[in-house]
Amino acid sequence: MKIEHFEDIEAWQLARELTRTVYRLTKMSGFAHDYGLKRQIQEAAGSAMHNIAEGFDAETNAEFIRFLRYAKRSCTEVQSELYVALDEDIYP
């Protein structure tokens, strides 16, 4: 299958699902008390998705790979922030 649009990239689809899940979780009451964490985790999740999309339009494969690495780091940031939420009893 030829990828013609960034929406065709499986990693982007997974990042989109991650972002939807994060937004769903951060609507829970516990996150209302920690606006900073809520904002940070939402931005990190969105960043994963956006970096894949932005990298798709890169001029070279090396540049695209660089954006994919940024996306991966954003996913790791989401994971770390979920640990903060867990440790603070924000995340059920």
C-alpha cells in the first residue's frame, strides 16, 4: 500500500488514538486540580501526532526520521506524565 497522506501512516493513527485517550482521561475530575500536568500531557500527546504529520512533508527521509524520533520522544513524555498522575492519585 502506497502512503499518499499522513493519515495513512499507522504510527499517526496510533498517535491520534493516544491523543484521544489522553484528552478523555484529562477530562476526569482529578486532572482539574492539576492544570499544569493536564496541559503538559495533552500537549505531549498532540505533539506525537503532529510531528508525524509534519515529518511526512519533510524534504528528505533523514528529516522525516528526525520527526519520527521527536514523535517517539513525545510518547515517552506522555508515559512519564502518566506515572506522575498515578503517583499523585490523579490517574485511576
